[in-house]
Amino acid sequence: MWRARNALTIVESECFVRFGAVAAEHPQSHCFGVPVNDLEGGYEYPDVVRFEIEEQDLPSYRRAAGFHQHHNVDVATQTSG
């Protein structure tokens, strides 16, 4: 999961570039991003983002867990921007 910090340009340049590299290396996999927003209302993310978590909202984390279960996620990684 990516943690959005300060500006989306930081997230794009660090996290989404790495994400793109992993997705390109494993084209047979369906890869998507789930960022953690530190700003109410979140940010504008690229199309690879399928779900967003609100940093200070526990039910948001529970919904994310349900989202992951529903989509049969096999691997999850965490990075910080």
C-alpha cells in the first residue's frame, strides 16, 4: 500500500514508478494500487488505483481488507512516499 504524503508528485515519482516496474515484470498478473490518504478527499491517482484508505479512519482499513479478500489478492507490499 502507498501512503500519500504532501504531494502526489512525490507518490508518482517514487511509488507509482516502482509499481509500474513490478507490473511490467509480471504482465500475467493483475496489479493495482491501494493508497493511504493523509488528506481528506484524497488525491487524483492514476488508473491503477482501485481503492483508497483514509489514514485516520479504522472502518476504511476494514473495507480495504474486504476489498482485498473479494479480489483474491495473493501478494501485497507496502512502500512509503
